[in-house]
Amino acid sequence: MNEVSLTALGTTLFFLIILSGFFSSSETGMMSLNRYRLRHRAQSGKKPAQRIEALLKRPDRLIGVILIGNNFVNILASSITTVIALRLLGDSGIAWGTAILTLVILIFAEVTPKTLAVLHPERIAYPASYVLIPLLKIFYPLVWLVNSISNSLLWLLRVKRSGSHQGLSPEELRTVVYEAGARMPSEHQRMLLSILDLEKISVDDIMIPRNEVVGIDIDDSLASIVKQLKVTQHTRMPIFKGELNQTIGVLHVRNATRFMDSPDLNKAMILQQSGDPYFVLEGTPLDKQLVDFQHNKRRIGLVVDEYGEVQGIVTLEDILEEIVGEFTTDMAATSKDIHPQKDGSFLIDGTATIRDINRALKWDMPIAGPKTLNGIIIEALESIPENSVCTQIGNYRIETLHTQKNIVKTARVFQVSAPKQQAS
């Protein structure tokens, strides 16, 4: 009879250890699930994902039923082990039974199941949900009582309960995109990261500088304006009186075809086909400006400073290029500001922006300060160079070749290895 009883107790103990491992792995598996993948599957109509998402909406109840079950089977297993040890070894067997059971539970009911759940959370959590949902319904009164007491203790300790799901910050989202790895095409990954970077870039960084803006001076002769419209490669052009600060409209060149061949062509017809100018305050982040362009149905804006002086022009295409990249295949080869030389150096126009240079040549010249090559040279030298001067900024050696009207017109730039800054 005793032999049969020991066999039954041993069998029961075996199944209790399996149950303990089930509860341990279920807890770890549920908490290790990728919440965003789970939500995507739930929204796609996957029933198992919807079932688990329902459980995770109240994590206190889920953890409550798991811990109740786990503690129950562990305590019952301890009691059965004590009975078995007493029958086999007498009073001295209690210590041996405790030690052996502790080791068995650690290996087979804690460490191994939880490690497996961390490595394969979906394989554990999805089947476990079929068991946990009925258990939660059966033991709901007990779970409710335990959670009520626990929540009351948290309230006494002034611990605030936050929602089970918190949104991602931009930096956290950036990490998620990086971690996507091979699951996301590199081009898509780059574009997503570029979108996140829009808030760090202002219109000043990408605008066409004032001295490079091509527009229509309405004070010019009509023949000169018509000639300019026929040869221009721009889609939209500002119309101004004398200087860019006196901009009075923006003409879509496509609309010019309506009056170009008219025998009664006059400047009034040009102004009639132009739209009102749209002004953008310098320092506006690109993410905000992109929304403003969309809201105001605009594609081009004149960047002005706090005094209303026009500093340059920013277009919708400029912002899109920050997201998708340059529309040309080789910017260094096609840029009118950058000219490769046989010795590996580059002749670069002083008005070229640092961002364009970095993007074209895959360099990392500093962009925190001046926006143009001319500006970064003058800042490094702390003066306007009158003759040929050589300076090194970071990993880039710069030699001024031509200076005109207090502006470095052309400089030779090449990349070196050791960072250093000096002037000679």
C-alpha cells in the first residue's frame, strides 16, 4: 500500500513541477512579447494575438493568476516532497528533500523554462493563453482580492500606476528602426531615420542662399523678362522690384505659357499670373515647415530673418530630398559647386552649404556653426582672407584660392587623416 502511495505521490510531484515550469515560462513569455508585433497581428484579425492582447491590457490580473497558480503548485510540491522524504528517510530526510526539491525547481521549473520563454516568447505565450484565460475566469474572485490588496498597498506607498503601454519617444523609435536590421530594406530604414531627423534640421540648413536665388526683376525690360522665362530651368520664380527684399509674387513658369506668345504681352499680365509670396521664418524646423507647406498648399517659401530681410528660398523639393535623398545619382559629379580634381582634392564654391558638401562627398564637416564653406573658413581664420591661406578643420585641409568682395569664392578642399586646426 505504501509503495502505491509513494508512486502516486511521486507522479503527482512530477506533474506539479511541470505545472510550475508552465506558469514560470508563461509569465516570462507574456512579458517578453514584442508589443508592436503583437498589436499589428491583433489589428490584422489574428485571434491568438487578440486573445493575448486582451490579457495584457490588465497585466495585474494576468500576473495575479500566474503567481497564484505557481505558488499553489510549488507549495503543494513542497508538501508532497516532505511526505515522501519522511517515509523514505525519516526525520533526517526533510533537509535532503528540501535541498533536492529546491535544486529541481530551480533547474526544471524556473531557469530552463524562463530561458526558453525569453528565447521564444511567441511559442510559449500563444499556447499558454488557452490555459490562462479559463484559469483567470475560474479564480477571478481570488485574483480580484489579491490585486485589490496589492493595489491598496501601492496606493499607501504613493506609487502611481501607469498604463500598460507607453508611446515611444523619437530616440526610442530610432532605436527600433535600427534594430529592424535585415527585416527592413536599408533604403526604407534610411528614409525613416531621415524623417526623424527633420526636427533637428531647420530651413536655414537647406535653403538656397540669397545670392544664388534666380528671380524676375519686374523693373527689367519686358524682352529681358521673356528671354529669362524661356531659358530658365526653374519651375517657380520669385518676382521682385529691384531686390529680393521687395518680392511681390511667385510665378509658376508653366503659367507663363499662357501669355508668352500674346501680342499684347505686358508686365501686368505677368503679375496677374503670379501668386502671393509665402514667407518662412528662419530657424523653422523642417518637420514643421513640411506641415506648413501642406496646410498652405505651397511648394516654395522665402526665408526671412527677424527684421524681414530675405535670406534665401526653401522649397518642398528641398525637404523631400532630406527624406529620400538627392534626385541625382551622383551629386558630386553633377554639382556646379563641387569640382573633383585629379589629385583627389575638390574645388568648391565658397557659397556651397556644408550639408550639400557632406552629402555629396560623404564627409562629416561640422554643421553646428556656419552653414556655408565661406562661413566655416572665416570662422576658423577669425578674419577675411585677402590672399591664399591654408587651414585645417577637423579632417579637412582647406586652401582659399579666390576671394572677392569679402567672400571666399573658391577653395581647394581635401580630406586628411589627423584632425587638427591651424592657419598659415
